[in-house]
Amino acid sequence: MSELRASAPLLDAYLSYFESQRTPFTIPGHKQKAARLDAGLGAIVDSDTPLYGGLDEIKLTNQVLRHSEGLAAKLWGADYARFSTGGSTHANQAIILALGKPGDKIAVTRTAHRSVLSALVLAGLEPLWLSPEIDEATGVPTGISLNEFKKVLDQKPIALLLTEPGYLGAISDLPALIHEAHQHSIPVIIDAAWGGHFGFHENLPRHCIQMGADALITSVHKALPGYSASALLVAQGKFLNLARVEQSFETTHTTSPAGAPLASIDGVRALLESRGDELLGSMLAHIATFKATVQKEFDLPIFLDPSDFAAGRFDPAKVVLRANQLGASGVDIEKALGNAGIRVEMADRDTVVFLATLADTHEDFDYLAQTLIPILQSLQQVARPSATALSWSVVPTRGISMRDAYFADTEMVSAANARGRVSADLIAPYPPGVAVVAPGELLTEQIIDGLAKSKAAGVRIAYATDSTLDSYRVVK
């Protein structure tokens, strides 16, 4: 048995299941032998087994999930942990449903993922939007300031919910925000979907539980090498009702959780515990070498760097190319890389984001550098000033509550007639999935024109009823 398997109960349970003799008369319906019906279907489903009747008995006799979640809580220094097969989306919804009652207010960063907004609708909570500060030199949102949070304290928020790190790697001054919130007995929830690697290497920022936050949600399939849609929720019980968090988690999670995502969370936890420092150190070294190799071909700085931000306020594992420094289009760079078989995490006019993880080798980075340099040289023109993307710059104007807008009677109107109307849709460039307009907010000229320009530049605009943006769904 491998060392990792020996220290990961769910991973061991998953592998043991497929090593055993079995004749299942239970779900899943493919029974790990769909290949006898069709080879292609079998290739997809025959490695699938559920938690119930797979990793554990239907009656949870072995309690392997609880054991593994307990190990995760211990590693992250928390009182409580749950594994989700529904991604950070599910974990965000679970924690938000546990916070209060309809009509209560919650302080939320405007750069929150759409899952947070949908959870606010489900819970009936009212957002007090916090706008990030923007770095003038790079156009990047640098996080929520302490003063921005203090502005809403008189409205008695029941929680503070932040997205840290941001999609482009910047981090708020979390110790100050957490201290201020706790002075008012306000729990601090951190959607750390992109920060699962934090806290496990000296050259990375601490994770938010180490800083005193009350809950951390992270995707195990983004910065960490877990199964798609696997996520982790860890929490402290001082300012949160953990019994209610548990109730909300179970209410919103599937009753048939797949075994592979659960086993991968446990395996990744064991990997971080046993080899995290080593593997993260190698990853950071690969990234530094890659950035230096590419940068030496150009005069202006073309990557975001920790030195662009306050100490500890940027993720050094984040690889963000500043296309505007080259006078190039990030979307054109993405297309050229795609033709070479390289896919990037996100691209817009001024930015290209590359996701680096523990799984990348130095050969991967070498190939990326060798491919990227001539593309950038061929597309290089005159540098242009940094521009703040629409997702980070919109200041929302509330018309009615999100919940009221979600359930309202609606109609479609042309883009020309949509100005000043109340949106019934959440609309966001994707990635990153940060709302430009949410249900209940006014469609302004900045929003309508900005979305049209983003779409014309090749950015995918998601969640709009009319994906062409020729018309908008608004409240009657």
C-alpha cells in the first residue's frame, strides 16, 4: 500500500472497493460494467462508485467520511470540515443558508462568484456590497479596504463574506478585516476557491483560518489536484452555529455523493500534509523560471508580481500576463495558444491567466514558454495603459431586492430600451463569473455598452437570457 493511501481513509476505501469481488444489486445503475453495453460509456462510468454502498456501507458502518473530514479539520486548524461533490458553489450556498433569516443583511465583496449571489437569493439575505480598491498601475482589484467595510457597520450586517484571493491573485488586508468584524461579533466567511494551496509553504500567504476567519471554502480541483467539482468547507464554532451549518450543508448537497471526488479530497489533504512544502516549492520554482524566461524577451514588465502589491497581498502562484503592456489582445493570445494545444484559464482584452498547479512539470512550463514567446513577439504593438475590467469596475445601483427580482414577472426588451430598467438576470463575463449586473439592479449605460464591447472582443458573456445581448430580460 502506498504511503499516501495508508494515510487517506477515503482514498483507501475507493481503491479497496475496486480491488474486491462484488456483485452489486444497488445503485449506480452502471454497476461498473457498462463497458459490456458500450465501450465508450464504460470508459466514462465504470470507475465510478458512490459513498453509500461503495466507499462505505449504506448505514455508514465504517464512518470513513467523518474520519477523513476530521483529518481535514485538524490539518486546516478548524473545528469542523465537510467534503462537497458540488464544488465551492455548493459550499457557498450551504454556509450562506446557515447565517441568518430572510431580510438579514450581509456584507459581501462585489467581486463574489455568482454562486454567492444565487445563495443570497435562496436565503433571502440582502447584500451590502463592498467595492474593491483598484491598483492604478495594473488595473487589478486589490481587495476590500477596512474603511469600505466600516462604512456598512451601521447597517448591522450579520456576516462578512469575502473572495480571497481574487481571480487575479490579489488579497485583502484580512487580519485587519477579521479583527474589525470580530470586534462586532460578526463572523468572517472566505470564499477561497482559488486559494486551496495557501498556508502550506513559507513563500505562500497563510490561509484564512490561520488568520482567524470563521469559515473557509475552497475548491480542491482548482489550485489543487482534486477531482472536478470537489470542494472543502472548514469552519470554526465561535461565531458560527456549526449545527446549523451541518443542517444547511446536508439540505443543499446531493444524497448520492460520488466516491471519486470525495476520495480525491482526502487524497489531496494527505498529499498536502505529507509533501505539501516540497511540491509547492517546486511549483513556485517552475513559475519563477517560466516568468523570468519569458520576461527577458520584453522591456516592459508583462506579468503581475508580488512586488506590485503590499507584502503578503498577492498569490505568487498566480500567473497573470498583462497583454496591455504588449499592446496585444489577450483574446488573440488565447486563440494562438489554443492552436498550439495550450488552453488558458481566462483571457480578456488586457489579461491572460494561466493556472499552475502541483501537477505541472518543468517540461510543461518549458513548452509554454517556447510557444508563448513567439506569439507575443508576433502580436506586440505599442503598449497601452492598464484598464480595469468591467467585472471589477461596476458600482451597482439597486432597484429592488435580488429575491424580488428573481421571482418577479419579466419581459424582454431591446438593448436600446433596457437602460434604466431593472435586470431580472445575473450577467457576467465567464470566467471569472463575477456579476456585472445582478437581479434587482439597474441596467446602466456603462453596463450595457461594456458588456457589448466585451462580447465583441471575444469574451464569453454568461447567464444572460439572450446570449447575443440584443435584448435583456427585465422586471415588468
